[in-house]
Amino acid sequence: MTMSDERNDRLWDAVRGEYHAPPETPSGEMWDAIVPRLGGAEGESEVVDLTAARVRKAQKSSRWMGWSAAAAAVLVMGIGIGRMTAPVSPGEGVPVVASTAGSTLSFAARETLGRSETLLTMVRADVQAGRVDPAVATWTLVLLSETRLLLDSGIEDESVRELLEDMELVLVQLVGVMGGGDGLTDLQRSEIELALQGMSDRQVLPRIQAMMPQNPVLFGT
Amino acid sequence: MTDLEKIERARNGDQRAFKALYDENVDRIYRLTYRMAGDDDLARDFTQEAFVRAYQRLDQFRGDAAFSTWLHSIAVSVALNGLRKVDRHRKRERSLEDAAHLVRGREPVEPDLKDRIKEAVDELPEIYRTVFLMHDLEGFSHGEIAASLDVAEGTSKARLSRARAKLRERLGDAMQEYV
């Protein structure tokens, strides 16, 4: 072994000892954290089931445009009522109208969030499969427009507004990288995963699910 | 039981089979992600995420490579993506700290060897740093690295050589003082 080899060995030993030297692996604690995410035999899983996602996607794709049209009608009506009632000075009977506008907007917001949840679940499953359906890019754009319209319409419910703002951020990121065929480049995949990770960090999907009324037929969830 | 048998059982919902795969691989995955992140919380997050993703994608594992290699590729991808995100936050924090130093006036401090090593390794470009950490610090073979990073073995060797050269350049004089 030459002097140079010896010096190099000492250098790598020093780096090995000093650079991010790992502690003992907390194997048990990590497994305890993993198990709930794997899901049990009863199917209480948060894991995206690709097969199930594909089936849901196939079922929903055909009726997506119909839902979009219905949602757009509800949205326009909600925003229209909201804007018509906004400048009116307080007086007898106004609270009833305002309440109607608020609940219509709130309905529209929840409906949009419900479809966004479905979209994001599909995107997550698609990314894992290394592709994204080109139609999803269009749906993302539609949902981004709806989300922005809702944000501009003056939703008063703070939790709904915050959710819409988080959703807008995710959708903007997705719109920015989608398109150009259904295959994904490494960069696209990485960017989409980052967007989905951000969504996961902000607990967007659980917050939407907590907000949804127990009426899956009405909301398409 | 072979890895393939465990995987088949895990695919069918046998959690004990997946636990066996976990036990065989968790130490190496955690050590690697810790080397990459330098933070216990991040290393735990990346390790857990890697195993959850592997579980979700068991159907996609075809057995062309070893299960451990496939798992390493997932872990490296999770860690690199996570670190890019963390780096953005850290850069923002550093900007604020730098601004604070400018206001207070900075006192020059001679960095010790540990700091110099950290600085030198942190400054390696990501593609060199990853190979260096895997090979020289955690003992991965070039074959394993190549499969994990989806590059040729020659590329792995070239990146390691470049990483070592950069570190020698940065740390050579420090080592002479150290010895």
C-alpha cells in the first residue's frame, strides 16, 4: 500500500465516521408506524389499490363530462347568487338570501373538492403506473378554473377556503407538468410526486373526506 | 422461504411475510437514508415511505432484480425527492440566517474537521454524492448502485471516481493536519 493509498484510506475512514453516521436503526418503531398504512385484512387501507383505482377510473371516466357539466351549472349558480347578494345592504329578509347563497357556494365548493379528491387519487395511481391519462390533464385544468372561481367568489367558511387554496396549489403544480402524451418523463414523474407529497403533508385528502357529507351518490365520491 | 415466496404471500395480504422482507432490509435502507439526510426524523420518514410504496407496488415487482435492489431504488428515489423539497426550505432559512449575520456582523470561525467533511460532502453534486454515500460509506457494490439508480455500472464507477477526486481536493490538506 502506498502513502497515497494510506492517506486516502484515512480520509474515507474519517468521512465514514464523521459524515451523518447513522444511529442504531429504530426498526420496531418504524414498523409500528408502517403497519397502519399497509391496511388490515378488513381493508382499512390508505394504500392506493391500483386495480381498484383502475376500476373506479373506468367507471368514472365515462360519466366525468356529465358531472363536469352539472358541477359547472351548480358553480355558476352559486357564484351568481353570491355576487348578486354581496352588495345588498343588510335589511329584512337578506339573511335568508345570503344564507341560501352561502350554502349554494358551500355545496359547489364541496362538490369541486370531492371531484378533486377523485382526480388526485387517480393521478397518484397513474403516476405509480408510470403514465397519466391525457384526459386527466384536461380535468385538472377544469378543476383549477372552478377552484379559482370559487376562491374569487368570497367563500366565508374558513376551512373550505383554506382547503380550496391548498387544492389550487396542487392543481397548479399538476397543470404545469402534465400534457405531452400519456407517458411520463422522469422529471414529470418527480414533479408530480412532489406535488402529491406536498398535498399529503398538508393532509388535503383527509380534510376533504372529513368535510364531505355522507352522501356518496350526490358527490360522486 | 425465498424472497419470491415471501413477496407472493405479501401480495396476498400476508403481513408477516412482508414483515420478514422488512426485517431483512430495514437496516440497510435506514442507514442509507440517514447518510443521505443526516436527520433521524427524515431518515425514518423516507424509510417508512419506501416500504409503504414497495408494498403498494408489489404487483409491479417482476423478479428481474433482487427484491433488495428494487427496494433500494425506491428508497433512493423517495429520499432524493424528499431532500430536494427539504433543501428548498433550508435554503430559505439559510437566506434569513445570512441576512441576520449581515446585520449583526459575522465572526470568522475556523471550521473543525467534522464541519469541513460535512461541507465538502454536502457540496458534491447530487449524482456524485449519492454514489459516494452508497459505495464508500454504506458498502453498496457498483452493481447494486447501478441497478438502484438505473445507470450503467461504468457510470457508477465514474461518478465515484469524480466524487473522491473532489473530496480529496477539498479535504486533502485537512487530513494532513488531522494525521
